[in-house]
Amino acid sequence: MTNSRICTASGLAVSVIQLSPLIVIFLIPLTIGIGLDIFELFGEAPFALALCAPLAFVLLRRFSPRALAHPLAAL
């Protein structure tokens, strides 16, 4: 009984390994399409905010009163 379980698990593992490149190839355009649909649906402002938010957080942390009082605290 354990031999059939090992063979089944090995067969499924080989199938997953062989199909993974195809899944990645088809998921990349799908993800880009979904992203463009969301961009078209909600507009440019949220997208620009999402791109600029990390920069704003870094600048706010760097120039916060705590960071200016203790220069090593912002690192």
C-alpha cells in the first residue's frame, strides 16, 4: 500500500514540476491584464499614491523630530 502512495506522490510532484513553467508563462500576462483593468477602473490617483507612498514614508521617517534628535534612530 505504501508503494502506491509513493508512486502517486512522485507522479504528482513530477507533473507539478513540468507544468509550473506553463503556469508562470500564462499567469504573468493575466496579472498584467488584471492590473491594467484595476488601473483603468479606479484611475490614476490611487496608482500614483501607491507608487509614491514608500518614498513619502522614507522621507517622513528621515526628517521626523525623533530622527533629527537621534541621527542613528532613523537608520
